[in-house]
Amino acid sequence: MAIPGYRILRKIRQGGMSTVYLAVQKSVDREVAIKVMSPSLNNDPSFGSRFYREAKIVGKLSHPNIISIYDVGSYKHYNYIAMDYLPGLPLQDTLKSKGVSPQQAVTIVREMAAALHYAHQQGFIHRDIKPDNILFRDDGSSVLCDFGIAKSTKTDMNMTNIGSVLGTPHYMSPEQAQGKTIDGRADLYSLGVVFFEMLTGQPPFSSDDPIAVAVKHMTSPVPKLPGALKIFQPIINRMLAKKPAARYQTGKEIIDALDALQPKLNRTHYTQHTQHSTLQVYNLVQALFSALTTAVSLSLQRLLMSRKQFSPSTVQLDQQELEQIDDFILKNKESEIRSRIITKPISNKNRAWFYIPAFLAITIMGGFIYLNDYQPETLHDYAQRLDNLQQTLQEQPLTLPQPPTAEPAPLAAAEAIVRDKAPSQYITAKKYPLTIKTEPQHARVKITNIKPTYQNGIKLEQGKYHIEVSAPDYHSQDFWISLSNQGLTESVRLKPTRRLLAAGSIIKDTLSDGSAAPTMVVIPKGQLTIDGQQPYTLTLDQAIAIASTEVTFSDYDKFATATGQKLPDDYQWGRGRRPVVGVNRQDAKDYGHWLSEETGQHYRLPTQQEWEYGHRANSSSAYWWGEKAKAGSANCRRGCDSEWSKLFSSSTAPVASYPATPYGLYDTAGNVAEWLADCAEMDNNQERCLQGLTAGGSHESSLKYLQSHMRKKTDATTRSEAIGFRLLLEL
């Protein structure tokens, strides 16, 4: 597989609807993940619509815990999205392999709650929160992915019918499982399910039957957490409340609840993961620990030389000394440590030879554990190491002389390490300000190779930083900068995309042979409410461009000749500027794919909502020109008074023979009916469209079939003298 502008490296993962590849974006030499929709789904516009809808939604979201989209397009029969490459395994794989600690779970929930809070504020509900859709960056931060079935709360037009259900049963809220109207609180419920699974290793409700799982979500009480995790029970109970009103209402409320719980978590030793900028401290602690462990071993042997009755299993530190050590070690396995460290009183004369190095070694060990992101079993491993040390002391002959009065060599070596290296290791690197001035001013600035969020004047250490600047309706830029001890202010001016073109602007792309592609007219985004017995609202979230005329024979014949297709019949009416007829729905889609390859843009059939929005041009009347027939407005069989309609026959007229709509579109009513992207009926395998939709009426239609809302179901394989098409260009 090849996609222009990208070098495919390898497959990352494959699902039922798409495959994800690791690739290099050649223009900026950046690793990206390319999500490619399965070509077998191309015949169903609902899948293509959902696929591109994900890119459009994520393109509107800018948050460090939400995946970023770099590019979206179509090449040959491949629809693709280029996005952040996240090298970490999905949370689902992590849970199956090694699980996560309670504090890691808290961190992930906090980050996901922040991402959802932001998405909900922007008007989007994810609807599929689950471990498979949570991935990780190199720095360990979690990222929310896959907005393929997300829903906008700012429009009345849903991508699913009322009563239908989308989502994953094990993670659905009760209202989502019932097909009811949902809001952001459904996502928070699903996040609660993920939280429970991270804590316990399994979701709260399970069954082999998806329906049984849904019933449990609706009726079963929230399971109790194990004893050690009961501190999280109040938060889990509220996140998994059956009624949305009883849950946290926003992601911010979840974050506040976790913050309020943090002091208790700290006392329970669920310490939060901390990242270090360098490995210097880590390496120092390792060196100290190694040296002091040797000192402890040596001191123990000297004690044994001085005490004939020593037994490793019968000597014990007194309570005061244990309390001193407890200040420096974690207490999860305190009893195991105490049971393994010695039993009978030791004389004050010899006690120092053991306690001083032991005290220092355990202190350093505490730091070592901290730097290694402590897990409860770590102290058990240390206790086992002490057991092994005692066993060695019992088995090996003791041949060392009495302890000299001089300082033990290992301690001297350890102090030398501290004396020689410690000062330089703990010096905080100086930081310098970085400011990126953007045009437009609302552009988002992201530093992709560090975790902190960019702010004007952010202070960073000297070095190289990868900057990405983006804004809706502008072409993004990314580049490297070198920050010196003088600081840096950089100015970036983004180039506007076609979406910022004024309504009615003309776009003419160029084909590979130098000739012009069909003329496209920019249609502004907006909403239009149509009154009537069943009022409805048309919504266009982004500006688009629609062909000013139906595709002509002149346009289509270039495609047929270039691809070896059979030229369609003109029914002896002439070719050239007449609208192409005799093409089925797939022929129209193939022309759109070819035009996309020729121009590097994304051409396709319009959906019925996009078509009607452009056709009406802000008119809510029966026809775009008004409520009643108007002579000379369209080419139809009866009621239009068309010169192309005879007593016993009719024919197409050359395009643009009749007045254009206020948006500049010709012949959206009459002349030829136009194929739409929507499919009215699929076969059982959902591999091809059986019944397509056409709109606009034709030269064979009566005037009433030219009304703006009229649609006609037509066999998708039909090639008729009354059916043609026009294309949409995504901006």
C-alpha cells in the first residue's frame, strides 16, 4: 500500500473497520500513525461519513490528552487519517499483561476526566470510553483516541436513529444501553467502569451475553472494592450511579474529588509517579546503595566474629531504632522487614558497626525504591535479599579479623561518592523564556517533545524543541527551534485554508494534464430550520464547495478515457456541455475518486443534508425560488414550461441554461436527478448498496418532484437518461 506524501513502515494494529500503520510524513520527516479505512466499506457511505467525521471532530479539539490529527484524505480506494503516533500499548493490553497500580489508575482517570471535560465543553460526547481507546505517549501520559462514533451536542442531526445503540456493552451507561438521549455524563459513567477495571482487573459487570451485561448496568448494584481499595469506593459509587443526575456532572468534579482524596492516598502509600529530568540522581543512589550494602555485609560479619552466640534468626533491633528506620522506608511490608532483621540484644560496643551502615543503606534503599516508581512487592524482594544474605553468612566461614578502629573502607568509598558527585547532581538547570507569536492570535501552540503545556514565556532549559502551530481553518506548521541562554521569541503566520473563503467564492482545481476540474462554489457553514408538519433542521458544521453545475459529458469523458471506461450514451442529445447521463451510483463515486487523485483534493458525492442545504440557499420554501411554479426556472416534463420538453418526449438542456440559486448553483431542480452519497438499502452483508437516493428531479419529472425536500429511491445499478450527478469538494 502507498499513500502520496507518506512512507509506510509497518502495520501497528488491525480492526474490523480500519488498519493502523506506522509511517513517516515526508514533508516534515515526522513519524505518524495512519488509520486506513477498510476498502470493503467504501460502498457504504455511512462508514465513510463516520470515518471522516472522526477527523473533523478531533480536528476541532486541542488538548494534551486527546489525540491530534495531522491530515485526512483519500487516495485511490483508500480513505485515511494521519494522526499522533503513540508508541505505548493501549490500556487494555497493559491491564492484560501487568496491570496498573492504584496511583497509576488515579493519574489515568484524572487525565481522561480532563480530556472529557474539555471535549464536553466543545460540544462532543465520545460514546465509546474503554481501555482500547486509551493509549500512552512516551512520557507515560494517557491519550483519548477513536472519536468515530462521537456525537455533537450542538446539532439536532444525529448520526444514528432514535433508539439505536452505539458503543461497547461492558462500558455503556444505563441510558446509553437503553438507546436514550445521552449527554457527557454517559462518558463519565464509562470512565468509572474503566477506573473499576484498573483497580480490580475486571469490569464491574460481566457476561458472555451483551444484553445480560446491559441489564446488569441498568439494575445491579455497584460491586464492592477489595479491602485495600475501599478508599476509592465513594468515587466509584458516584461515577457508576444509575441515574445521570446522581453522578459527577463534569470531568472537573471527578478531578476535584481525586484531589481531595490525595492526602489519604499519600498516607496509604499510593505515591504519585514522578518523572526525573535526568538519570543522574538515579545513578548516584545506585552507587551509594551498592557501596553501603557491602558495608552492611562486612559489618554483620564483624559482629559475628565478636559474638559467639549470634543467630541470624534470633536477634532484633530495639523499638527506638526501628522507629528511626521507619522514617525512611515505606511501611507496606514493615512486618516482613522486622521479622528478618535479627533478634537478641547486641552490646553497645558492637552495635554501631551494624546500625550505622544499616541505617544509611536502608535510607538509600528508600530513595532507590522511590526512583524506581515503588510497587508493593519491591520490599518483599528486599526482604528476600536479606534472607539470602543471612543464609550466606550462615554457610560461609567467617575469616575477617576484629573490626579496626579506622573507618571501614566501604563507608569511606560511599562518602567519597557523595562528596565528589552530589553537588553537581542536584544543581537545578537554569531555564529561559520561549514565546511563539502567532497569526491568527487564537492559534494553538504545542511543544511535542516535552509534556508541559505551552504558555507564552514558558521557561525551558537550553535545547532543541519541536513546535507545532495550528488553528481551525488554517494550514498548520511544525518546526524545530534551538533555545539558547538568551531566550527566544518566534513569529509564525499560518496560511488560511479554503474554509475561510467567502460564500460564493469560485474554486477551480487543475488536472494532471493542465485542464480545469469542474467549477466549485463555496457554501458557508450554518443552520437552516424548515417549518412544516414535521419541522427539521439542516446543519453544515464546516464550509464546503459544491459544483456549480452537474458533471458534464466534457468532464466525465476525460475520466472515462483516462481510465479505460466505456463512454456513456448521450441518447443523441449531444455531449460537451450537457449533463452526463447513463451513469450508475458507483460510476459517479469512481469519478469522484479519480478527480481526487488528479487534484490532490477530496471530491465526493454530497450527502442528502449537504445537497439540500446548498440547494436551498437559505430558503425554507417548497422550491428554492419560492412556494409556487415559476416559468423559466427549471427543465422538467410538466409544470415548468420548458423548451426542452415536447408533447411526447423530453431531453436534457445544456448546463446553466436556467437561473442559478442565490449560492450560484445551476440546475439543482430539474434537468437530471442527482445521485447522493446516502444509501437507502444495503444487502445483508453490508458490502454494497442496493438502493441509492437521488434528489432534484429531472427533465422527465413533474414540477412537484422538484421540491427541495424530495428524494427518490433508485436501484444503485441503474443507468438512466434522467440521472446524473454533481460533486462536493471538502475544504
